[in-house]
Amino acid sequence: MITIKDIAKLAGVSPSTVSRVISNHPRISTETSLKVKQIMKELNYHPNIMAKSLVSKTTQTLGIMLPRPAEELFQNYFFGELLRGIITLATRNNYELLLTTETSSDDELHAISRLVHGRRVDGILLLGSKRDDPIISFLEEEAFPFVLIGRSEAHPNAPMVDNDNVQTAYDATQHLIAQGHTRIGFVSGPPEITLSHDRMRGYQKALAEAELHANRDWIVEGEFLQESGFRAMSLFMSLPDRPTAIVVIDDNVAFGVLRALAELGYQVPEDISVVSFNNIALSELASPPLSSIDIGTYQLGYTAVQVLLKIISGEPQTHNPVIIPHRLIVRESSLYSKAKSSLS
């Protein structure tokens, strides 16, 4: 059986130097590191992570609390791009990822408790937050390293990586107002989610500044699923006084909006304009191509890992929350000058 001592002897270095190479210690020269890693590769040597963890009291593993339910998560392309950013930097720093999801708030809290008290991970990433989240309370009480991708109203000092979601929705709504629309609806997400609340505020702020009426009949709450968008359009288009433009909380939901409008015989943007969020890769392939706010989804995940690793290493946080910039990508779904709608 190959050991660290065997690697050290062949490389002409001490066993402690080999251990530092394995741990990516910054004081080891690139030349030495490459030499040791080449010998490890040639001998097909893999470090004993469990033994290493016992010595270092670290696991080299990050936990990820996935939003529930998991089947909905993987229907939404946003989370795939978010996880891509997380995986990229975690892997680059030799961290494994442990994903967990549960079916209720109590089960989620128990799952996090097991990870923390069992010392199975070095830190935890939370992918989204409810407006009052007991998981954040627990992690703060335990002084356990974590980062929230999102915003917490009840825990303003929690480490967070987010967009300015009030501003994103404000910009999306302002774009439709600039196109001449005065009857603008909003397809929101679950009301207990902070993201839904913030984007609702941005939508309402833009309408108020333009002195436009925020009709309650033009606001529908749902899940982050295509079916929610489909149902919302079935409701909107049955109203005697219909909106001529829609802000949709998520691209995945917007695909359901477009499908419903097509099945009902309406044209986008001629009959109704649509703007959404996330700018996933399929947005420009939609029919018509979907105007969307690019929130830097990959960067959200990547930056969250950056912040978490700094917390784990004991580095002080210089900025909180970390805000990832956004930009509106205008495509055909919202470009219909001065709202020349057949619904007017």
C-alpha cells in the first residue's frame, strides 16, 4: 500500500511537505507541488480523506440545502446554472459537495442539525430564504459557517450573496412603461419567499412613480413552475379589463405564460408583452425570444462559495450583503412600440 512516506521519498521531500501539497498550502512552490502531484498520479495514490479529517478537524465538504420540493428544483434551469457556479469554485478548492433536501420546514431543520452536530461539513450554502427562516436562526446560534444565496429580512447580519431584487423588478416594469404600457400585470412566486416579496415591491414602486394603477386582479402568486405561468394567463385573459404587459418572476414560469398565450390564440408582443428574470440559455430560443433580467446566476453561486470559504478560514467579511449586478436583456417579447395592443 502506497503511503505519504513513499511519495515523499520518491519526490525528495518530507512527508509534511506532501501533506501540504495535498492540502493546497499556499507556501508550497508550484514546482514542488507539480512534482509531488505527478508522482501521486503515477502511483495512483489517493489521500485518505477520513484520516485527514480526523487530524485537521475539517471535512473538505460543503453542505447545500436545496429548496423543496426537489422535483420542482430540477425542473427550473436557474438552479442548474446556480449549481454550476457553486461546483466550479468548490471543485477548484478541492471541496466535495453534500446536497440535502427535505419535505417540510421541521425536516429541513433536522437535516441541517445533523450536518452541523455530526461535523459532516465545514460550511453550508442555503439556496434561498423564507421571510422568517428557522434554519438561519439555528446556524447563527451554533456560530456555524454558512452563506445565504438570497436575502433574509429577519436576519440582516447573516452572510448573504444576492441581487437587488427590488431594483431588478423596478427595471423590468420601467421597461414596459417606457414601451407605452399602462396596464401591467405581475406573475409572482410563493408569498413566503423573500424573492417574491422584493420583486413585488419593485413592480409596485415603478407603477407608483408612473402614477399607474396596481390592479389586484393583475397580480397572481404561484410556484416557480411553467404550470403557474400557464394558469396565470388563463386567469388574466378571462378578465374583461386585461393587462397589456406582464412582469413574470422567473423564466421557467414565463415559458408557461408564452405557451398559454399561444394556445389561447394571442400573439406576443402584439397582444401582450412579457418580461421575465434570470436570462437562462433557453430564453433567447423561446418563441418569441424572451426579454429577461440577467441576474448573473452563475456568479451568484461562484461568489457564495468564495464568501463561505473565507468565513471558514476565519477571514473577516468586508461587505455584506454581496450584491451581484443585473442587466436587462431586451428581446422580441417586449418590443411592441407604444403598446399598440388589440386589448386596448
